[in-house]
Amino acid sequence: MTISFSCNIQTNNDSINIQKQLSKTVICDLSNFADSISYIILETNDNCLLPANSSILYIDSKDVFIRGGNYLYRFDRNGKFKNRIGQIGGGPQEYSNLYDADVDYNKNIVLVMAPPGNVYIYEYGGDFIEKISLNNNSQTITYLTDTTFACIVNKNIDGRFSTFLMTYNDNGESVQQQLLITDSRNFERSILSVPILYKSEDFLKIKFPHNDTIYIFTGEGIYFSHILYTGKYRPDREIVEDMRYKEDLMNNYLQIVDIVETNGYAFLLSIFKRDFFAIVYNKHTNKFLFSKYINSPKQGGGVRNDLTKQGNFWPMISFKDLEGVAQLIYPKDAGLANMDDDSNQVIQIVYLKTSELDGR
């Protein structure tokens, strides 16, 4: 496989040895790397009942956006429900399935990616603005600046299967096409692997399931961030994308399925030998604070929460300007009194220690 990048590349040799850590168990409590916890109690009514598989899309000092199924739900920072965003159907302002979404906090708009490569743009208040047809097979969308958003697009060019990071202006016109990975191998692609996209330190970061490297896109080019070295447990692209190898993939290889990163910490969630394996890594001290098999975070798996002595914690999202992370959690698991079983999940915010000597 040939990996290609844009001409503007910087590199560093930072490497986190995941393969070696898989054979070790490191246990710590939340207080080893966190100072305190707060909660946002999300309003519960018939217009904003969140499904069980909901996730946090975005939080700032004023607004909270939750993805729940094919809709987005907007709350204020105190948890009061404001409005729902999106509409399922076949009309000109409707979509059949929500693939991905992101928030443009500079323009107070929401970007929704839906098949086949259509971007639906809404005001914060839920009013439809416009539909942009990109004419691609993208299932991802990420806000970059107040005039630009990005998508991952797969193309077959002259027998080479290539993956690009495409950037567009707010009119849907292509601005840049950054080649990420290309190969000419011929095998049955039952599925197209989608990389993990996440934001950290004001940059977009990209991690493919069949590659150990995390890349950064700065707006000017692609460069290396870290190597998550998985060695013999890294699946080949064919193993990932050909469903005939599904059992082999699940039994013998490691799949990193989510990354949450702050200035000081990296939270890595993977599937290894059919179970979840979680890692908390201190970027200042280059030490593993936590590495062990856990239950699914949606079923309460994570680092033991000794700060409140209620359940476990595993983050869904980090904050742009704060050394903090957050998750959705059921009120009973947070130990919150006077809330019934039909209440919406609550947002648990964990504020992380910032000293380079903390969390050792």
C-alpha cells in the first residue's frame, strides 16, 4: 500500500506503543487525572426524548447539541430544551438518514450530512437554510472555519482506490483536495472504511482503521501527529473492508473505534478480541494511566469514578477551550436524586488536571 500526502508535510516521531500495552493492565481512579465534576440536567418532555444511543455533538458556554438518531437536539447550557433540528422524509428540505453532523459556532449554523452526499444547513433555531449537493459518496462532515467544511471522499482513479480529504466553501464549491491514502490492490470491498475524525488543539485529526498514524490537517496541509503502534494487531485494509474476514478481524486484530484528545490526555477506545479495551494516556509524562478491558461505555464501562463514588466514566467529547471532557450518563448512574427512570440522560463534565506532574 502506498500512502500519499500533500506537499506541505511536517513530521515528529511521537509514538504510543499500543501493542505492548495490550498485555498489561493498569488501573487508576478518576481522581488520578481529574479535579472535579459538574452536571447539565437536560430537560425531559415529549419534544426532546433522547434515544438510548444518543451522543454529544457539541458544547460551548451557551449551547449544547445532542445527536439522537436522525435528529439533533439543542439545549442551552443550563439544560433547557430549545429546539429539534432536521426532518426525515422525501421532500426538498428532508433527508432519509443522518450520516454525520457538525456545528459552525461562528455563523450559528448546523451542517448535516445525508445520502447521497448532500449537506443540509440549518440555523441554530432549526430553520432550514439550504441544501448543497456535493455529488460524492461522503458519510462525514466537519466544520473547519466560518467559510469552509471538510468531508472524506473515496474515489477510484485509473485503477487506484484513493481516499481524499475534500474541503468546500460555504457555497459547496471545492477548495482543496488532499490525498490521504491510495492503493491499487484488487480485492472485494464489502464496505468502505471510514476514518475517525476529531478535533484537538484547533486542528482536524484523522485516523484510519488500517493505519497506525494519526494525521493533522491544518488548512495548509497534512502532517503526522502520532503513531498509535499496534504492530501485529493492526489489520490490513483488506481485512477491514472485506466482510469475508469479519471473524478474523474480530478475533485477531485491534480496532481503534474512538479517540478523545485534550491538551494533556488521550482517551483511546478500541475493540480487541471482541471486547472493549480502554487506554488513558498522559501526553505530558508519556505514561499510561489506565489500560484494561472494560464494558461498553454505553453500558457503564470506564474508569472508576471515585470523585462522586458513582459508576465509571468514559468521555464522548472534549472541549475546545477547556481541559475537560464529557459524557452522557443516566441519572441513576450519576447518583442524582429526584429524577425518575424516564428522564433524559444528563451530561457529566469532568475537569482534568492540567499540571504536567498531575496524573502520574
